[in-house]
Amino acid sequence: MEATTEAEVIEATREVSGVWWIFLITGIAWVFVSFLVLGFDPTTPATIGILAGFVFIAAGVTEFAEIAFAEGWKWVHAVLGVLFVITGILALMEPFQTFGILALLVGWYLLLKGTFTIVLSVVMREQMAMWGLALGIGITELVIGVWAIGYPGRSAWLLVLWIGIGALMRGITEIVLAFQLRGVRKELA
């Protein structure tokens, strides 16, 4: 195995930070999705199932995209991507699933996402200027996830709220990451 030189590390960092705008676009898209979801009128269980299915598939596609930019833990992004896409497909195939099952799925998603966001923010606190914001988002995701798992029989309104808040937090996290990558790129230039 060849030793990595400092110039190679700088070049790799420059390449990864050069695509900061992708995270900005996906972050804005997640915020837009959250506004659509939070403004949604959940009138039928089928509509909520279909809505949740598309959100899960979008989360899976985002996880697959992050594999290209992650230095480590690529397998976690791959596993989460597969789980989200499968969950989304199942939700689209059976949109009349009970609210309890959907609430549990959203709860587990937020629980896992919150845990990974907390761990990442603590581990990367030296490299992330705004690690406290990521930590706060992770704690919020974790709390909402535990709440959703603890009360799976909540109404459709709360399910839509959980999906909307999850999408909003994902968007904020990706926008913050985009500007951090942009800052790294400016430092290297």
C-alpha cells in the first residue's frame, strides 16, 4: 500500500470540496420538500403512505450520493440507502399501512439519523466550525425519533409533522455541510 503524500491529500480535499454546491442544492431541495410536507393536508391514509414512500426513496438516493463523498463509513451510507429505498418502495406498494407502522418507520429513521449526526458532530468538532448546530440537530432528531417510537398510534397530522421536520433537519444539515466544504475550498485556494 502506498503512503499518501500531503499533496495527494490536499488534491483529494480540493476535489471533494469542489462539489459543495451539490450539497447546497440537495439541502435546498430537502427544505423545499419539508415545506411541502408541512403544508400538506393529510386526508387519507393512502396519500400519507405515498408521501412517506417518496420521502424515504429520496432519503435513500441522498445516502447513495453521499457514498461518493464520504471518506469513511461508506458502508453505513450504503446500508441506510438500501433500507430507505426498500422502505419507500414498500410504502408505495401498500399505501394503506397503518399510521402506527409509518410512525415507527419515521421514528427509527430519525433515531438512527440523529445518532449518526450526534456522533459525527462530536468526532468532527475540530474540523467543523458549526459542529454545535449539527449536534443540536442530531439531538432534536433523536428526541423526535424516541417520541415517535414511544407513541406509534399518533394521528396522521403528527406523522406528517415528523416527516416534515425530518426533511427540514436533513436540508439544514446538508446546507451547513455545503458551506463548510466551500470554506475548505477557499482555504485551499
